[in-house]
Amino acid sequence: MHYRAYAFLSKQQWQLAAADYGAIIKTVPKDEAALEKRAYVYEKLGRHKPAIADYTTLMEKKPNDAELYRQRGIVHRLVEDYPTAASDFRLSDLLLPNRG
């Protein structure tokens, strides 16, 4: 199912990709790759709260992943939560080597 979900993502068929990634996560709740892809797809669909929730769940598992903070910061910016976006971007910068 990962291949099909990725194919939908590649073709920007966001609804179909979200459904497949959701099914993968339901079957294998610890599948971090599927959770990250679903967060991205939710962002593309304008489903910002679920995207933030997925990124937050991932960050609990991988607290030193700068990219997750950057991605969540982007979504916070989209919903005009600028203080939280700025905080996420600062943390992302601090976690990147040779930056911060």
C-alpha cells in the first residue's frame, strides 16, 4: 500500500493519498514514514490541525529532527499562529548542525 499511497502523493491526488496513508497508520500505528507523509498530505489539503497533530506525534518520537520542527512551523504559519511558527523555526535552526 505504501507504493500506491506514494503514487497518489506524486500525482497530487491528495484525498486518495490521505486515505491510503491513514489505512497504513491504522494497520501499523508506529509507521513514522506514513505518518510524516500523511502530515504533508493534510497540509496540502488545508487540513492544518490534523497536520500539526501528526507532526507533533512524530516530534515526540524524534525530538531532535529539525525538519519536523520546520514543517510544523510552516503549518503554524499557514494558520497565522506566528509565535508558535517562530518558535518551531528557531528550534529547527538550533537542531541543524552549523546553525543556530
